[in-house]
Amino acid sequence: MTHSQIRPESPTPDTRLMARVSQAIVSWAEKWFPDAYVFVVVACLAVALGAAFHSGNPMAVSKAFGDGFWSIIPFTMQMVMVAITGYVLAMSRPVSTLLRRIARVPSTARGAIVFIGVLSILLSLINWGLSLIFCGLLVREMARRTDMSLDYRAAGAAAYLGMGCGFTLGMSSSAAQLQATVSSIPSSLLPITGVIGFDQTILTWQNLVVIVLVTVLSALICYWTAPGRDATRTAADLGVDLDDDQPPVLTRQRKGDYFEYSPILTIVVVLLGAGWLYNAFRSGNPLITMSQLNTYNFVFLMLGLLLHWRPRSFLDSFVRAMPSVGGVLLQFPFYGGIGYMLTKVPNAQGATLSDQIAHWFVSVGHDSGMFSVLVSVYSAVLGFFIPSAGGKWIIEAPYIMTAANQIEAHLGWTVMVYNISETLPNFINPFWMLPLLGILKLRSKDLVGYTSLQFFIHTPIVILAAALLMPTFTYVPPVIPGR
């Protein structure tokens, strides 16, 4: 008898209520939720109108938009490489072998779902692209096991947890990476924030407390919401064909393909890169060295080359990763334009729209704790409409960090308050689910019912935790190199 023929267990009233709420969200999103590009254009128009009304000079607004449109191209390409290098690494043959071994670790279906969720969060602290792709492939490997009946939907939702509450707390936090890399900080933002090292953001003990909190909380939710045996729906029940996802065997077709299928070029490039990496890491804290986006991407690129071994395998995985970064390439220039419209169009009194918004934050957030709550709620709401941690930070940072300076809230923890809350809407916004859904061959409605529960439980707890930790910091003014 198949699982689809088994009568589901009777849900409790609380479970029925949660199911109705989550399915209502899914139904609304499927009917009304547009592409993320629509949101960024709407945000762009709203800021343009606000800046024009505030300054009374529409031409100055248009000029600022054009001047800023290409202002964050280096950061855009750095974020593209973060995604691609994680994807390439996950698709290498050694990682595929590791997947099969890890898939045998859990002994029960419920334990497997918890295992995937925790692993997703931990991997996202290193690289969000690696977390998303690796855990998606891991779900498929576990679903192939014949000794365990795995709910494919709940496992898929667990694989997504790193994008909802993990990646902005670790090395792949685009906001923390940007603030630690002086060359990536827009010229309009640098005087406001200065350079903020990882020792003030992701490497603080307060951030470790939040990481432990969200990991334990996520694991408990995974355990409590995992379907019972009678309610489980496997990949077969959902009509998903679990074909072999292993990389194809590479064979040389012609003599001119020799170097594509030979490791000679890989060895040469990796040795060349190893010398540079040795010089970069031989002095100082390696985590601080990795805070430089170019160094971070270079490490993952060299590791991807090494694990793929043959250039043809590396090139094929690189091409397969490209569709996952189309949204970043298209949308990030708009964020640059929005940032300039906020900060480069003053009114007759010399105040920009960013200054006015910052003044409102200061007037409402009377102390650092209240300010933290305000930033959290605002960032979470805006994050639903602009699902891009790095691009959205370019928009928010000018007025949030101006307000933080005036209130004397710690700048590094203000970045982390943003990071903690900004990704919460990812639980119910399917934008970052797309690469995972492609691997699992599911639709967003199959996962959002589970991830929405994570959203409702996480949101009040992590916002409160961020606010309670803010007073443990001492304010430090912006540190600007060369001054």
C-alpha cells in the first residue's frame, strides 16, 4: 500500500488552524505575488517621487538615479560570484560522494528532517549558495532511501532554513561583507558608516548567541511539524522522479578537447592562486582576511576548481549556476540608483530624503533598544517586497546608520539587527526558493506551508533577542580609513 492510499491521521485543532493559515498564504502568493523585479521598480518609483517631492527638483532626481545606477557594479559582481561559487562547489564529484554518505546518517524520517534543517543553517553561515544547493541535493539522496519514508515537502522546507534565518549571520552576509570591504562601500555611505569589521558584526559573542538560538528553535519546529507516518507524502506520492543527479561521466570527443579533460590547467591555476592566498592569510586572523569579498570568492573559486579537477566539469557546473543569479544582475543596479536618489538630492535646506527618514527614526526610537525593534520590524516588512539582503542594505543603510549615529547605537550591531530580521520574510517569499525548487522539482506551495510556521514563531523571538542584546554594546563612531 502506498502512502497516498493511507488515510491521514486526524489533525489537532491547532494543527488545522496552522494548516489553514499557511495554505491561505500560499494561495494568496500564487495568485497575487509578482516577480521580485516588479517590487524593485515600484520601490524605485516610490523613492523617486518622494525625493522629487522633498527636493522640488525632478531633474536632480533623474540625474541621481542615472549616476547611481552603475555605482555598485563591483558589489553586484561580488554577490554573483558568492552564489556561483557555492553552486559550483556543491556540484563537484567529491561533494556528490559526500552527499551519499551523509544521507545515510539519520535513522528516522523525523530525525532526517531535523538533520537537514540544522545542516542548512550551518552551511549557510559559510556560503548561502552552497547551503541551498547542497541541502537540496541531500533531500533527493535521502528520499531515495528505501528503509525510511521521508516527507519530501517537510525535508525540502528544512533545506531552505539557511535562507530564512542563517546566512546573514555568517560569512556570506552581504551587508557585513560590504561594510567590511572599503572598496565595496558606496561613496555616499562611507562617511556615515565607516568601515565595520567582522569583529564588530558576525564575530561577536552576541551573534553567536543568536546563531545558537535560531538553530535550536528551527530544529524544534522541524521536529514538532514533521508529519506522522500516516500523513507523510514521499517524492513518489508527489509525482517527483528521483533520477540520478550525479555529474555525467566526462569523455573526450576530439583531440582539441585534451586540456578541457586534463587536470593540468587546474593544477597550474590552483598553484598560482595558492601563492596569493598564502600571502593573504599568513598574518592576522583568517576570518578577518575572509571578510574581504574578493578574498572570500577567490577561496571558493579555487576550491571549486580543485574539487572538479577537470576544467570541463568546472565549466559545465559554472554554466548551470548562471540562471540562479539573473535576478541579482538585473535588480542590483536599481538598488544603486535608489541609494543615490536617497542621499544625493538635497532640498533647499540641504537635507536629503535619507536625512528626513533618519530624523523620523530618531524621533520614534528614543533609545538603542527601541531603535533595534524599529529597525527589525521595518527591515522585515521591506524585506518581503525587496528580497535582497545586499541590495536592500544599500537602500536602508544611509538613513538607518545616520539614525544609529545620532542615537549612539552600536553601528556593528545595527548591521546585525538588520541581518537578523531582514531574512525573516524569506520564509514566506518564494524568491530565494527558486534554485531549491528547481532541484526538488516542487512548487513553492509545497514548502511554504512549513516555512510559514518557521516565520510566525521566529519573528517575535529573534526581534526581541536582537533588542535585548543591543545594550551590551558600546557605541563607536564611524571609522574611515585615512582619517
